[in-house]
Amino acid sequence: MGMGTSTFVIRWINFLTMLLAIAVVVFGVWMSTHHDGCRRSLTLPVICVGGIIFLISITGFLGALKNNSILLWIYLILLCFVLVGILVFTVLAFIVTNNGSGHNVDGLRYKEYQLKDYSSWFLNQLNNTHNWKHLKSCLVKSEDCNNLSKEYKTSKQYKSAKLTPIEAGCCRPPSECGYPAVNASYYDLSFHPVSSNKDCKLYKNSREVKCYNCDSCKAGVAQYMKLEWRIVAIFNVFLFLVLSTIYFVGCCARRNAARNQSKS
């Protein structure tokens, strides 16, 4: 790649990523002031990611602008760490999300999930008392379970609904319990459960209780996290390829800058 081309490409790529980094930081600050404690926990990682992107981008931009091989070396080293980090995280994400899948239930359009099917990492995170207490409070605040009765007016509509993993695991008792559904948010608990599953006794119709203490709820959250992690992992594969290309162009720019300095 030519001297002028590589430095030009690096310069403008990093200028655009600097603008992106500023937008990410601003978004993180906005999240910290407009969201509740559940989503606010994401703000620090978002701001940190924005800060790292800005630091790397401004280093690459100045290196290409001034044709400075030292700055470009620093830029390439930082970018190399990012590439290694993305690669490690992506591999771990695919390993962690490899286990776990739903179980079909006769008469239902959605699947039910069991906590034992998921990886030990998910089990450790969700069985941690502190972690689950925070997650449970977020689930209660979300009102997802209480909104089911508004979305599905009749028992027939509810039985033919396609619930999300969290709705299936946290808003209702497992099907094996045998409790008849009066409506989307109320079950007749006067029936003796036909299963020994401990979740059958943990379920209550109360808005604050539901099945939030059940393993089926933790399994629903695990399935949700699995899907989210898979999306992030797939995105990271494309990001890794793009950054690898940028890294190659940066190597060309650094080599050209070193040649210029040696000539002068």
C-alpha cells in the first residue's frame, strides 16, 4: 500500500472513530442520568469503552497526521491488545453459550427452560445471592409479568401466546406443576401440584413474588443472556475482521513513516 494512501486511510478512519467514541461516552453519561439502577449498571462499561476507543483513535490520528512512527507504534500496540481482548472474549462467549436449550411442552408455542442445562459459569452467576437479588429487583420493576394480562385478554389467547424465555420462566409456574391458569397473571393454586419440582411451591400470584425465586426464572434469564451473548460474539467476529484490516493498514502507515524519518 502506498505511503500517502495508508496514512490517509488511517487518519480518516481514526477521525471517524474519535467522533464515534465521543458519541459513546455522551450516550453513557445520558444513560447514567435517565435510567434506573438496573440499566445504570451498564453505564460505566459503556463510558470505559468510549474512552478506550477515543484514546486509541486519537493516537492513530495524530500518528498518521504527523507521520510519526512512535505514535503509530503505540497505536498498533494498543490496537493489538484490543484485538487479543476481542478474540479471547469471543471464544469464551461461544464456549459459555454452547450449552442450554429449551424443552418443548405439548400445547404450548413456547419452550420451558431448566437451569441445569446451562454452563457452570451461568450457574455460578445466577445462584450468587447478591447477583440474583439485584436481577430479581429489576425483573419486578420491569412489570413484564403484570403486563401479560393486558396483552392477552382471554385464557385462549394466553395459551396460544409465544412467551419470551423470561416470561415463560418468571411469570408462571412450570407446566409440570399442573396449576390451571385463570388468566395470564393468575393461577389457581388450590390444586395440589402433581410434580415434586420445588418451583411449584415457590410460585405465588403476588406481583412481587410470581416465580422470581424459581430455578425456571433463573433458566429464563440464562437463556436471555445466552442469546444476547451470542449476538455480541457474532458482532465481535465481524469487528475483529474490520480491526484486523485497520491493523494491517496501520502497519503500512508505520513502516512508511519510519522510512520518511530515516530519509530525513
